[in-house]
Amino acid sequence: MTDLPTLSEIKAAKALVDTVFPGTPQYAWPLLKQRHGFEIVVKHENHTPIGAFKLRGGIVYLDRLKRERPHVKGVVSATRGNHGQSIAMAASGVGLPSVIVVPLGNAVEKNAAMRALGAELIETGRDFDEARAAAQQIARERSYEMVPSFHRDLVCGVATYALELFTARPNLARVYVGIGLGSGICGLIAARDALGIKTEIIGVVSDIADSYARSVEAKQVVPVEDAPSFADGIAVRMPDAGALAIILKGAARIVRVSEDAIAEAIRNYYLDTHNLAEGAGAAPLAAAAAESELNQGASVGVVLGGGNIDMPVFRKVLAGETPRIG
């Protein structure tokens, strides 16, 4: 991917997404402001039909695929959950079968959701990267389209949430967003640049799954050996080079947050807004809180990118604990 979607492309994607579900809200929650001392506008991507922002990209990707390759047999992709739900739902919407590959030990409730959306679910590999390799093999064996986790169509679709946010709140000082493979932050950058506004965009990673932070610091892809974060949506070992190039140009910085801070943000979301946030969805709030001194007197946005947290994990977090992987 060498160029960002244009404003006209993002608006066309928004019109397409609107045929599936209405835009999600952005609320400035008073209790979050009272807790942290500055206005926090939450973009509620946990309110989509799959409980995560990824659906927007899947709708746009599958629409183009079906139009341009009407005889495609099916699609296959790898995921930790939300991307897979997106592809499963969007594929069903255009009448295509989908195979979704997840790593062993993946979130039970996300797996159930993908099956319910019509996907054939295959569990293999120790993490996302190994699951992706298995998905590529299945694509070859079945002559299915391999849907990547990062692609221009995915970014264009995801940028529709940013278009909604910036249209409603054009004067945000900065927006914090979690980084998985990169479509969420790149969609924000695309929409901001297309609208010509000055909002800072800050990427957020776990301090034990910080491949993107290391890559930004080195200005080149730096993989990590392990990414044992319970925030599975941002637990990535190998950054995408295309996403990194966009982040280097368009993001102000990357903030690392601890697993404890992510767990605290999940609790605070529940206490202050009565919304469920999965780890990756809560990480931006943790980062905004970590930069509390900088944010005093400002209005900042945080992307609650997903609310698909398994009940056993949520119980542990509500009990004041931090889930540990491995």
C-alpha cells in the first residue's frame, strides 16, 4: 500500500458501510473526565454488529472482491478474533464461504462468534503469525482468496469510523488508538489528512508486545520473538511494512502501556461508562491516562476498538487482577 484513501473514497466506503449498520457514537463521558481531569471522547466501535471496528474494512474489501472477481470460490484469513468476525460476516453478506484460522488457545467466545457468522474455523499454531502461515497454505490448497489483515480496502473501510469521529469532533487535540496490524491507526491518519485537520494521532501498544514501537524507533520493521499480551488484538510479533510507512509519516508517537494499566482501563470503562472493553480496546484509554499531564485542559479522543472480552478474563479483571499469558 503506497497511497492513502482519498476523502471521496472514504465517503463512498461510508455509504457502503451505512447499508449494513449505522455509524457508531462518540461520547464525552463525565465520569471519565472526573477521573482523569480532562475531556475524553470515546469512539464506540464496540457498538458495531460484531462489537469491533474491523467490520468496516471487511465490508469494503469483500464488496470490491465480489465485484471484480465474481467467480472467486471463497476467502480465508487469519485472526485473533475481530478481523475474522469481520471477514466471516462480510463474506456471508456477498454469498461467499469463509475459512478463518486462529491460533491454539484463542478466545473461546470470539471463536464461537466466528462460527455463528458462518465461518469454518480452524485452530492451529502458537500465535497469530503461525496461524497466518497456515491460512496461506489453505488458500493455496483450496484456491481461495487470502484476505490479509492489512490492505488498502481494509484501511479505506476502517477510515469511515475516523470520518464519523472527526466530522462530529473536529477540534480534538489528539486521538489514541491501539495498533494490531495497523488498519485502525492508518484509517485515522487517512481520514485526518483527507479532512485537512491537525489532530495528533498516537498509536498504543502493550509494553510486552511492542513490535510497532520498536519499529517506529528504528524506522524499519523490527519483529519480536513473543507478544504475550492478554490484549490479543494488539499482540503482534511482525509489523506490516506498509502500515509502518504510514505510521512513520502520520503518527505523532507510539505509547507503550503496561498490562496492569490495560486491565485498569477495562475496569474504568465498566465503572464510568458501563461498556465492555477488550484489552486492545481499553489500551488507548490507558495511554491517554498515562499522558494525563499533557492532556490537562484538552479534549482528546480514544478509540474503543472492540468489546469482545471473554467472560473468564473479564471476571479476573473485575476482581482486580491482570490476566497473564503463558
